Amino acid sequence: MSDEEGHAAERTGEGLRPGEARERVYDVLLAVRPPVDVLVLADAVLVASELVSNAVRHAGGVTGFRVSVGDGDVEISVSDGSDARPYERTPRPLVREGGYGWELVTKLARTEIVERTGGGKTVRARLALRSAHSTYEHPGFVPAQRKPPRSGER
């Protein structure tokens, strides 16, 4: 039996940063039962971080954020005020310009870009809660869990 339905975190407004998006994904996925595979959690955290980073760097910032679980998937939605669609760039690691984010997102998740009435867009990324390389299939499986931060740490 699973209670994966109904877990969600939403944030509207500007100013969301990648670290906060990662925390929201952790909070939602660590509440899912049965526990989410640590590989799925890592992929979902990376996708959220990259989507928010891209919105901050290339689209004027985040205007909405949502992570929800249902139908065996986790969906991460990031909205921004730009009409420009994400695209793959050629990475330039020697000049530290990035270029890996959107390609990583499209390799890890099924993506959809929805234009919003009045301008802007929402990028939705869906990942299966069970990985094809699930550690559930291996002896000694340890579900994803978080140790509480020490005082003063995040």
C-alpha cells in the first residue's frame, strides 16, 4: 500500500533559489511511503536545481514552483516570466559558462513546456518514483533519508 498520492509543496512569488528548491523536493519525497529510492531522490533534486538555476540565470527568476507526487511519478514545475524556451547549449567547461543543465533535465525526466496566459512559461519535469536501476532490487537497500542539520547548518 502506498500513500504517495497527495504529497506536494508549492511556492509562488519571486526569489526562489536552487537550494530552496532542493529542500522542497527532499521534504516531499522523504514523506512518500513506501520510501523513494535514493537514486530517484538524487535525480529529482538535480532536476529541480537545474530548472530553478535556468529560470534564475536565463528567464529573470522563478515566479512559481511546485513539486507533487502521484500516479507513480514526481512532477516538478517551475514557472518564470520569459517566453524563451529552454534549449541545449554546447558546454564550455574551461570558461565556466555551464551548458549542461537543460540536457541533464531532458535525460533524467520527461519534460513539457507550457506557455502561460499573459506571458511566461511553466516547465514541467516528470520522473518515475521507481528507477530502472532501483536499489530496491539489491540486498541491503537503504531508503533515502535525511539527517537533521547541525546547528547553524542548512
